[in-house]
Amino acid sequence: MKASEPGYIEDKAALQHRLRRIEGQVRGLQRLVEEEAYCIAVLTQITAVTRALQAVALELLDDHLSNCLLGPEAGGEQGTKAKLAEATAAIARLVRS
Amino acid sequence: MKASEPGYIEDKAALQHRLRRIEGQVRGLQRLVEEEAYCIAVLTQITAVTRALQAVALELLDDHLSNCLLGPEAGGEQGTKAKLAEATAAIARLVRS
Amino acid sequence: MKASEPGYIEDKAALQHRLRRIEGQVRGLQRLVEEEAYCIAVLTQITAVTRALQAVALELLDDHLSNCLLGPEAGGEQGTKAKLAEATAAIARLVRS
Amino acid sequence: MKASEPGYIEDKAALQHRLRRIEGQVRGLQRLVEEEAYCIAVLTQITAVTRALQAVALELLDDHLSNCLLGPEAGGEQGTKAKLAEATAAIARLVRS
């Protein structure tokens, strides 16, 4: 990993694959609404998309903590403190979303 | 609302509009990853998509409760009980997702 | 159920039992911190308490929808609309918490 | 911080204070149910307790990441990997709870 690369660089292709699947799930939602599917069926599908997004977020966070916070790029004690504050703020947003 | 129409029928166009915006947000996520954006920027954007999906879910649920559970279509005491169990299961999935 | 009784009246004893168990879990958390338990052990226990509270919330919501929204106490179409708006606001707070 | 001390050692008193307040909130919930308060009032109070617990969890996590993962106690590359896996599992439980 170079200094300019994000923590997920080694998972980039897998991440894109998952995001394309999520895009397909959102189009599936549009189809359900187009066909006037039952409310509960649409809600169940929304829950599935939300969970898929959360799984991507947790994977990204894991990559970030491993590679950006703990890796050789972390950049000294000062840089680490700032990055930690940033990471915990991102975790808080995830937990509350 | 006819018996065969879903609770969100009057909001159908608005729902589709919101789902297309969410599809655009997911494509935006793919672009961020493609350009190797910083992990935290991607995470922040995932949180935004998750919240947009939750807002759609809450709107659907409101439509469902108003029109399918309480409306004239509800279908007698037995039908209402079954529908209520189904709605609370959907709410539980939302709360835990 | 009388008009002045809450929707959970028939589950009142069971609810109190669960809330006392949750109180015990919170005291267990204090003991863990007192004994300087490992951070992750405390976090795991917090998650358990949060889930127990959510389960109580979902049960209350079910009682509320069955007895206050759909029951004979619901109080006419106007009263029902107001109660529905109130219930969906409570669900939104739960989903976002 | 000694090797045997948890990451929250410097916040221990503040944590205990917050956990005692949460215990009081849970007893407040029991009082509401005892007095047969309106369902929505009880639900609103449950949401407040859940949020207070989440805030404690996020603070603990921040202490853990700062002091146990990044601190001098982290214990070499192997120990750090194991601790990171443990931390991300705890974050996943929080996000999904």
C-alpha cells in the first residue's frame, strides 16, 4: 500500500462487485414498487439492502483500522490521534444510522 | 384505494423518485471507490444511503399502517390480527437492521 | 381493557419482570467496570442490555398497535389518525436509536 | 496505564457515574409501567435509555482503540491483529444491535 492508497485498495474489486449487487437490489426495489407489490414485501427488501450496505461499511472500517490506523502509513503519534478521532466519529454515525 | 392496491399507491411516484435517487447514490459510491477515495469519505456516504433507505421504509410503514391496517380494506378482526403480526415483524426487522 | 388503561395492561407483570432483569444487567455492567474488566467484555454486555431494551420496546409497540390503535378504544377516525402519527413517530425514534 | 488496566481506566469514575444514571433511568421505566403510563411515553423513555447506553459504548470503544490498540500495550504485530479482529467484531455487534 502506498501512502496515497486507501485502506481498501486490496479489496477494491470485491467492494465494487458488492456495490454493483446493491445497485441491482435498489433497482429490484423500484421494480417491486412499479408492480405495486405488497408493502411488507417492499419493506423486507429494504431491510436486505440496508444490511448489505452495513456489511460493506463494516468491511471498509476493518480495512481502515488495519491499514490506515495501524499500518506504517499512520504517520506518527499526532497523525494517529487525529485519525482515531475521525474513525470513532465514523463508527458513531454507523451505530446511530 | 382498491382492495388489490398497496398502501403506498398514492405515494407511488414519490417513492420511485426517492428510489432512483438512492440508486444514484449507490452509483456515486462506486465512483468514490473507483477513484480510490479515502475510506472515511466512503463510509460517510454509505451512512447517507442507509438513512435514505430508512426514511423510505418509515414512509412505507406509515402508508401500510394507515391504509392496510386501519383502512376499510383491513378485512375483519381475524384479518387485522394476522396483518398486525406481520407489521410488527417487519418493524422488528427494521429496528434490528 | 378500560379506556384509561394502557395497551400493555395484560403484560404489565411480565414487563416489570423484564425491566427488573434489565436493571440487574445494568448493575452487572457497573460491577464489570468496578472490577476493571476488559473493554470488549463491557461492550459485549452493553450490546446485550440494548437488545433486551429493544425487545421490550417491540413488545410494547405490538401491545400499543393491537389495543390502542385497533381496539375499541381507538376513538373514531380522527383519534385514530392522530394516534397513528404518534405511533409512527415512536417507531422512527426506535429505528434511528 | 499498566498492562493489566483496561483502556477506560482514566474514565472509570465518569463511566460508573453514567451507568448509575442509566440504572436510575431503568428504575424510572419501572415506575412508568407501575403507574400504567401511556405506551408511547414508555417507548420514548426506552429510546432515551438505549441512546445513553450507545453513548457509553462509543466512549468505551474510543478508549479501547486509543489505549489498547494503539497504545504501548498493544503487544506487537501479532497481538495487534488479534485485537483488531476482536474490536471490529465488537463494532459489528454494536452496529447491528
